[in-house]
Amino acid sequence: MRFRMLAVLSAAAWLLSAPMAPAAFQFVLTAPSGTTVNVGATIPVKIFLNGSTPADQATLAGGIQSVAMGLSFSGSGSVKYPSSPGVPGSPTDFTANPDFNNTFGSSPAPPFNFMTLNTTSLIAGGATTGSANNTINGGTTSSLYLATVNVQGVTNGTPLTFTVDTQGTGFDIFTSTGGTPTASAGQLTLTVVPEPTSMALVGFAATGFVGSLWRKRRKAQTLAAQAV
């Protein structure tokens, strides 16, 4: 009996010390209008939580109660949410899945230089992949639509990497059954370009400069011919 109890305790200790298998959840970003952003213009970027295994897909179907996200960008160029530096709000800066009916954003805070976004569902059972609010926004049985954030170009450059990750508290995702799974970051590569009006003005200026040089050269040739 004593040896059997020791064996049970040893097995329990091994289970507690064994590393937990990471969840297969991953944030996925899409830009329905394309990945080019004009300076001063805004594009919508959709955020999804994907599950690649049957177990994780079952969790998404069972319901997600809340997701805490941090949004940032890096590389060449810069972006912001439209009402920056004010506190981000809906629908100007983001629009959440209606099933996440208690959602709020916060101004940038290290290490996130775009915003933080907390989506919470007050619905019993949470937001699910089977909901019409998920499928109408592009979600599937393996992909739960979380929110759309509006990204505005500030300074041009490429490539600019836009990233969504958990906030790193260890309790960033809550399921309807009380689970706290993890998720890997999602990224989207954007290109920020000058606004068309600026490009046109630059083009006009260049054309005028070339025309001016041509006229000066033509005048010089005419004076030289008259001197002969």
C-alpha cells in the first residue's frame, strides 16, 4: 500500500512538473482593402483568433469570453489610429465583433506603440465561431473574428510590420469554461506611401523644373546663334 501511494505521488509530481503543451491558437490579420496605406488615409485591419487543432477549434466553438491584445508596428514608416493621441474609441478607431459587447481600447503603452485592445463578451457562453456575427465578418469554424482596427498612415516607408499579440499577463484569453490558453502573435506587412495629392504636386514641380531648364537652354542657343 505504501509503495502504491508513493507511485501515485510520483506520477502526480511528474504531471505537475511536465511542461504544458502550447495552445495552437494564433492571431491572424487581414486587410480587405489591400496592404498599401496612403499617408493621411485609413485602412481597416481585421483580427482573428485561429485554432489549428480539433481541440482548439472545439474551444472556439464552445466560446471565448475575453481577449486582451497589444498592437504595435515596426520597420520603416509609421501608422496610428485615427483619433490618436486621444483614447481610441469605437467606431472611429476600432469595431469589435458584436458578441464581444464590452470592448475598450487604450492609448499606446510599452511595449505596444499602437494601442491595446480588450474584447470581452457579456453573453453567456461568450463569442463563438458558430455565431452569425462571426461568419458575416469572415470567421470560420477554425477562426473567430475579434475586431477591426483602423490603421492610418503617418510617414511613408516599407516594409512596415503591424503586429497583434497577447498583453503578456498570462491571463489574456479566457474561455467560457474558465480556461486560459495562449496564442502566438500575428503579423501583417504594410506599405505606407505619400498621399496622391503630394505625389501629383511633386510631379508638377518636377515638370516645371525641367521645362524651366529647357527654356533657359533654348534661349542660350538663340542668343548664341544671333551673336554669329
